[in-house]
Amino acid sequence: MLRMFLFLKSLSRSVRQKEHRRERSDLSKTRGDPCTSLTVWRKSLVISCNGFTVIDSYGDVVYRVDNYTGRPKELVLMDGSGKSILAMRRNKNLRLLDTWLVYGGEVGDHRTSTKEPIFYVKKCINILHGNPNVLAYVYRCRSSEKGYAYMIEGSYSHRSCKVMDETKRVVAEIKRKDAIIGGVSFGVEVFMLIVGAGFDPGFAMALVLLLDQMFS
């Protein structure tokens, strides 16, 4: 595990500029601003824990998730130092749909009643929807406007997804990551999260966690 982690750090640093040019994809078509390129490893660095480790293009750990097992009621996204920045909790009131509430910071049982969610994410049931490519919708909890804030399309199992705002502008992408030397594939356990300028990379990673829950 340590050897793999060191390899990903080295790879992220060595191909930083090349990846920014090559993997901006639809983001570069819709915006001229620079993007944030993150390497997501579906593995916790904590022994005996499952989770995620996210490395930036400088080789630093910027996000992590530990104790990620099964279908938990709550997920916590931490920064590289272990500080909680976003918490996601299953919505108990909607049993027929896979719906999650997103909170800022850490949300424990004793604090849930005093904290308001900032977003909620609902899995799309394709048999009830005209577009089979839609995976989920993201809504602002406090917004008085009707309609979604973001829509996620693609295939998470193939690590090929786009996050689009209400104008259909791509704000983030999930893409497969291949090693540059020898064309060796990492499979689906290591992939790229490319985030457009102005979109919160932490929130983009929270959406990755929820897609993993909904479609894994």
C-alpha cells in the first residue's frame, strides 16, 4: 500500500502539467480557466480501514475518508490533516430513493437537530426519467428556486461522469487514469477528478463519495 501511495504521489507531480493539458476535456471546451486535477485512490492510508485518499497535482494528500465500509448512514470527508469539512447523511424520510443530505463540517447524532443541510443529492431512477444517462440530481436546500443546482451524467462504474450546472455547463469530471509509462491501467480503483475553476473541489469529492454509495 505504501509503495502504491508513493508511486501515485510521484506520478501526480511528474505529469502535473501534462495532465492539466490532456485531461481537461470538456471543461477546457466550456471554460478557459485553469482546472484542479486530483488523483482519487479508493483506499484509506489508515491500517485496517477502508476509504479514499485524494492527492493533488503536487503529490500532497488534500482529502481523505476513513472507515468507509458497506452502506453507512453517514460519511465524513476530511482534509489532508484529518479535519472534517463535509458530512453526508442518508435521508431517513425517503426510503424508496437513495437520497443524501450534505452538511458543512462534522455532523454527529447530538448535533444533527441544530445543523441545516446545504445540499441534498438524489439518485435518479432511470425508469422514471427520460434521460438514461442521468445518475443523480443535486439540489440547494435553502434555495427558493425550483429545479436542480447540478446534474450528474455518465457511468460511475466506468469512472466516466460529468457534473453540470443548470445551464448544462460542465463544472467537474470523473475520468479513468492510466499510467503514462507503458500504458498500464489502474482499473477503477484509481481515477481522476478534474474540477473547473470556481467549483469547490471538496464538494466535488463529496459527490464522488455519494456516487460510490449509489452505484457500487
